[in-house]
Amino acid sequence: MGTLLPVTASASKVILVFGDSLSAGYGLARGQSWPDLLQARLGQGEGDAQVINASVSGETTAGGVARLPSLLREHQPDVVILELGANDGLRGLPLPEMKDNLARMLKAVADSGAVAVLIPMRIPPNYGPAYANGFAETFAELSGQFERVLLTAFFLQEVALNPALLQADGLHPTAAAQPLMLDAVWPTIAAALEQPNRVTP
């Protein structure tokens, strides 16, 4: 499981991308997803780091809680890019349950000694503004509860409301949207790579 991507870092590092269809490249040709573009960008320099894309289309935070521990043990990443929650929101999962699942994953990352890069999600106001606003606020709240957690910008900011950048389903970004998504999270990923290698919990 996962695709190994060469990346640049100041020292040997392992980066785990752990998300849903937005990171798994749903509907895209191989090599077009934003993690693939991350490979190309990081591969322009020197270094021997690896990026492992363990994203799965349809993944929820509950599924992530179940899958993450074994991936942390197997790959021992220095940086974990966590991109989950959209499917929970589309299903109307109670916010405390989603928050608890995300917190459990962030704690697992922290306990492993890795740095977490948290990609915040947003949802349409289908379930009302209270739910939508609470959903968005969850990610900022969580980023302040753990050390070595870096919060990115919302990587669909320039994509979600532009039909030209969405596939026919109106949900998944096109290949043309992927560079915009990468640009949104790149500064935070770069900052995470500047962190010291794995620390002893």
C-alpha cells in the first residue's frame, strides 16, 4: 500500500500522506494528484526522503483511527500529513465524534514522535450554518491542543466554488486544480520538513 515518492529534506525523512479521495487522486490519471506534484517539487533538490501516500478514497476519521497505528509502526514517518474529515461532514457525523477521532490520530502521531501537518476541511451549509461553522472550527481547535501540529490553509479555497476545477460529480478536483491545492499546503509542509527528525516521545 502506498506510493514511494522521492522528496527533498535537510536529512533523511519519511513523510506519510494520510487522507481520503482528495489526496488519493480520485478520477485522475496516475501522476496527476497533488501528492504526485509534491514528489516533483521536492525531487528538484537533493535528499533521500520518502513520501508514502496511504490515502484511500471514501476514508472517514473512524477508518483513519483504525488504519493509522499500523502505518505509523510500519513506516515510522517523521511527518504525517493528515487530510480527513470531509466524508464525515458529508454524512453529517456528530462533530464531537469527528473531533475525537481526529484527536486520537493526532495523539498517535505525537506519540510516535512525528510532526503532524493538519489539512483543515470545510463543508457546504447543507446541515445548517452552526454545523458548517463548527466543522471548520474543529481543525483550528485541534491544532492548538497538540505540540508539533502545523495547520495548513484550506487547500480547496480556490477550487471548491469553481466548476471548471471540479470533475463531473461536482465534488472532486480536476487535474488542473492539483497545483493550486499543493501551493496552498506547501509552506506548511516545507516548515514541517525543517523540524528536527523524529523525537523520542
